[in-house]
Amino acid sequence: MNAGRKTKSLIVGCAALLAAVSVGALAAADAQAATLRYATIGEPPSLDVQMGTATLATTIGQNMFETLYAFDSTGAPQPMLAESETVSEDGKTIVITLREGVPFHNGQTMTAEDVAASLSRWKEFGARGKTLNAASIEATGDNEVTITLAEVNGAWKSLLAFPNGGPVIYPADIVTAAGGEPIKPDNYVGTGPYKFVEWRPNRHVELEKFDDYASRSEPADGSAGAREATIDTLQFVPVGDVSTRVSGVQAGDYDYAEYISGDLYGILKDDPAIAPHISNAPIFGLMFMNSKEGILAGNYKLRQAVLAALNMTEALQISVGDEELFSAEGSIFPEGNVWYSKAGTENYNQNDPEKAKSLAEEAGYKGEPIRLLVSTNYQQHFDQANVFKQQLARAGINVELNVTDWATLLKERGEPQSWDMFMTHHGPSPDPVLLTFMNASYPGWWTSEERNADLAKLVGTSDLAERQEAWATTQALVYEQIPAVKVGDVFSFDIGSPQLKTTWDRAPAFPYFWGATK
Amino acid sequence: MWGYILKRTAAALATLVAASVLIFIFIHLIPGEPAAVMLGDAATPDQVAALRTRLGLDEPLFVQYFYWAGSALQGDLGRSIFFDEPVTSVIADGAQTSILLASITMVWVVLIGVPVGVIAAMRRGSWLDQGLSGLAMLLASIPTFWVGLYLILVFAAQLGWLPSSGYPSIFEEGGLANLRYLILPSLALATPNAALILRLTRASMLDVSKEDYVRTARAKGISPRQVTLRHILRNALLVVVSAFGFTFAALISEAVVTETVFALPGIGRTVVQSILRRDYPVIQGVILVIVCLYLVLNLLVDISYRFLDPRVELE
């Protein structure tokens, strides 16, 4: 073969390859029209949402799995797979009537046995199952389940509605076989508007429309009411780098991207290629204090000194950036929420180093190092810890940062001898009993006579007004005994394609896309 | 000869056992554990402890090692704690992407680095040579992730010519068209390496051009083009080609950053994510495979010396 023929063959070969690439690209573009591609911050640990509280698992899982109740736009639980319920006078026996004719993705129809088995597994092994405090859960009719509580639990309906680590309903044979083990992808069978297709590690999780989905007839309201899978396929793609997530939406490769850095908000909010979605459900930073061991254990005066020294506005400005994305709010629950309260919040955001010095002196503090455990995986935690260290230094309080990665922090915070304070954050919670610092076994281990008495009042009634009053008293105690310091409300910032039309304007805690068009 | 091969193989196996112990110990010495990462922030210590038990992570370390090593001997590297998939599948899937990415990158490196290096050498001292050498220095010193982000910004976000990230395999729907997902990452990865090959080609060309046989060729009246292509370039390429091997191996490790920026399901990104999640079986599996590869390659190189140069004594 001479040089001319070689060159010709090379050109023809390259042209053929280019043609193949172009034709394939056009076909791929057509397929994309019916698919919503969601760029996630990473890979979820498991989509068996009963067993874990990872936000991403809930965001994906809520499309496949449903709970007996779901929250409406005001945060009130409304029936989803449940039809109605009756509660006994003593508040301990709850009889739930189920909807009839609800199909699972595998073709079976949901029965009371499925619901009882799912709730029982969640009660035994679920991430939040113990919070219900159920003595027994039984199928007491074809479409009736009876929950008997060991103690009155005013939060029962919220607990059954919360999808994060919550009691989603699977077929009985699947939960029975799984027991305490996470359910494997082959058995991701639920009743939701989307069904599981495949999970390819490091590539995507794919769901497709469930044609036989039995929707509720009420109009959609928050997560409650009718759900319609208007987009054929949902693909959740792990894209770890935030710049790539942004460019991907600008390029049209992704329709939605989560957790965009706050410092990009000013640049992106006016970009015509992007529709910003600020969350309507703030997450809030928490600096936990060790109630079991160390210098802060039982020393409420010293904790109050720490709180008095802190300037939350400054910490939020530095760690979050744009003022539209944070609120220096002392109430644990945001304004507009049924649990919103100003009780105790006069002690929030004091920025008073002199008062802090005086309180520290009263507490007998002599400049001993206070160990603050923080991870670099969450930039906001790290920034806030650095700001707090400096603010506390101005009040004569000596903070030593122990900087690790998140996996190490999770390990070390379980060892009470290893730390005095640690940084974390808290997602939106539907009920005060689900707040991590209210859980005496969560690292921090807050328990006191006053706390236990307040908690008993909080769960001892189903009456909302009484529960709100009990929570206000508890929140005031939180600002007195300070199991954890609330840093402030942070509204996460997601972005989407301007063509994507969702049923919500501000992003919910777990963005969902039934009813969306693109 | 056979005695030598047996001895070297035994030494390689001993190294492998020592390496496997070290890998296992060092990985488990890192604080943190997969159970806590998997269960999420709201998990209580009791729940974490229960999952540790289910995953077999509460067994003594040496027991865990023998389970793992015993299975590895039978070709089973265990299951990923995070993905609940065989580690061999996770490695194979990641390696497919990484090797393809490195191969395409090498094509860019050769297509850009060698010809431009030749042009620079042929125009030694000219403004073109100085410009190209300066540009090569600049490109070699720019971090790959920065190049990657700008390529995405220009060719994906602004012009919309190529996808910004991800990579569906060429063996799936889309077929060869999916190669377009690797164009920008391979260009980003090729940039510093092409610059280095350019400089190496230029330097090697200049060295060879001073050789006596080049002067003789010129004296014989052979055309400058023929002298450059047949006498200088062919000999200069010996040095450059030997650098390709190192470059290709380095690309696999350099690809970690590129794979992260472009969200590619490669082996580098898998390892980094597995370290963050404390997915011990995947980390151990990947490192063990890499150690095996190095040992086998070294063994083959040692043995090949005897064939390449009979003067080498095998002691």
C-alpha cells in the first residue's frame, strides 16, 4: 500500500468514526428528552430507606417507596397509603385503614400483612424505628393494621410520614427475607410512581415510570395528594465536583443539580441557562457539647459562656456567603413551621465576649483547652469551627481544633473521651422528638432530669397545642443546658434547567419530580 | 534458567504476601468505619455496632485478614461494603474506563507532542521554537483539573459541542458515540503529558542531530527532509518511545483528578471514594491488583533481560 492510499484509508476511517459518533450522539439526544438527569453530590449508601438516614437515599427512594402518610405543603401529615385512622382514648392504640387495590411494582397488591411486616421490620431494625415506641404492630383485617404503643406518642403520625429513615412499605416476603440486612437492589419493590431499573456503581441509579401506579385522587399538596410520573425516566448521576455539576446544567447534560456552593449564587442567579432553586427547608449547623465526659459535661455555666461569645451572623456570612442563603434564626424550627418558638432565643447570637468571660470565670474555667472535633468534608462546618475558635479566643476560651475527615469524625464522636465539642448539621425535622440532640444515645448524650420531664410532656399527648407548649419549654431548656449550639438556618441551593418545570418553586428537603415537565 | 525463574517467582510471591499484610493493616489503621458512613449522621452507636457485626467488622483483625486472603487466593476479592457488588466487578468496570481514557490520552500525546517537538527542533532558535517551548512549559505547569474545568466551560457549557461529564460505556447503548464523553477528559489529561513529550522529542532530536552519522548523511547530499525523518527522528524516537511506557502508567494514577472533575466511573475515582467511605474490600482489592501487576511486570522484565542480552548472568 503506498503513502497516498494509506492517507486515504486513514481519512475514510476517521470519517466513519466521526459519523458513528455523531449519529449516536443524535440518538442519545432524543432519548434524553424523556429522561430527567439529576446530578447528585455522590453515591447513596443503599436505597433501603428504612435502614439509613442518608439524604440522597431518601431523595431517590421516595420515588419508588411510599409511607402510610405524607407531609403536605404546611408540614402536616396526610394519608398516603393509609385511608383513615382511629386512635383509642388512651392514645395507645392506633387502628389504620389502608387504601385498597394499591399495586406493588412486582404486580402484587398491597395488603395489611405487607404493611404490618414493613412496620415491624422498621420498628426492629429501622434507622428511626425505635422512636415510635411501639409494643406491637399487627394486621387486624384485610385492610387494617393496628399499632399498639408502649407509651403515648404524640408524634406517631409524623414518624410514619417522614421518609428519611422512615417506615416505607415493601412486600411482606421481601422484608421478611431481609430482616435486619439492607434490602438488595433486585428487591427494591415499592408502590411509588417510579420503579427501580438499575444501579450502576459510579455511573447512575435509574428509575422508570410505573404504569400501574395507583395515585390518590386529592390534588397534589407538598408530598401529599396525587402523584403523576410525567417524565418517563429518572437518572441520578453522581457528579462529585460542584463546578462540573454547574457546567453540566449549563450545557444541558443535567436537568437538575443539587448542593451548589453558596458563593456561586451571586454569579448563577442571573444566568439565563440556569434556574436557581433555593431550598424551602433549611438545614442548620450544630455544635454538639459532650454531656458525658470532659470539661463541658454538666458544666452549664461554661456552656453558656461559649454560647454568649458566639456571633452567628459572622459565622454564617463567612461559611455560607450570600445573605439570601442563610438566616441567623435562634428557633430550632424555622418561622412558619408549627414548632416555631422564640423561647430561649434571647441567648442566641449574643456576640458578648465580656459576658462570656464573666460566665467562664463563674464556671471555674482556667483556660484549659476545649477540643472541637470538625471534619473537612463539609466546608461550612470547617469554616464555622474556625470562626468560633477566634470568637471564643476573644472571650479567653481556648479552643483546640481536631480536624479529621468525616468518616473519622463519625468514629471519634462515639468515644466520649475524645472530644468536648463537635460540628455537624441537622436536616429538616418534622417533629421535635426526631432532633438528634433530643436522643440520649446520640453522641453528646444529653440527659438531665429537666430534659427527661420535658420530653415526657412532649410525647405524652397528641394534642398539638399542648405539644407546642411542651416544645417551647424544651427549647428554652436547650438554651439553658445547651446540649448543642444552633449555628443558624442555611438554605441549600440547587440549580435546574430553565425548561424543567416542577410542582414546587423552592426546593423541598428531598426534591421530587412527579408532576414535572421538561 | 528455570532455577532463576523459580527463585524470582518465589521472591515475588513473598513480596505479594508481605504487601497484602501491609495493605490490610494500614487500611484498617485509618480511623473511621464503613458502618457509620453507611448509616448516616442520625445513627446511634448501637445501630452502628449492629451493622459492624453484620458486616463482620467486629472480628479480630487477623481473622478478617485470613478470610480475605483465603478468598483472594481463590480469585474472590470479596464484596464492596458500599455497593454490595463483587470487588472484581467494581475493579473491572473502573479499569475499563481508566484504560480507555489513558489510551485515548496517549493518542493525543503522540499526535500533538511528537510532531510539534519535531517542528520545534527543526526550527531551533527561531521565534516558533521559542514560542512552542514556552507554551510547553506553561502547559506542563498548569494543573490538570484547571484545564479540565476550562475545557468543560468552553466546549460543553458555552459551545455545547461535547458532553460535560460522565461516561456511558462504549459497550452499551450509544456504542462508539460514547467516545465523545472521553474527548475533553483525555485532552485535559494529555495537556501536561503532551508538553513533556514535546520537550523530550525536541531535546532528543537536537542530540541526535549532532551525531556523526547525521553529518555524514548530510555530506552525502541527502535532502534535509530525508535526513530529519530517516536519520534524526527515527533515532530520536527511541528515547521518546521508551518514555511512552512510563507516561501510560503515570496516566492511570494521574487520572484520579481528571476522573473526579469529569465524573468518570474510572478506577482512580473509585479508590478515592472508597477511601472516604472506608470501603475496605474495594481499597484492598484495587491495591492488591496494582501490586500484582507491578510484580508480574518486574518479573517479566527480569526474565526478559536474559533473552535480550545473553551476557546478563542470572544469579
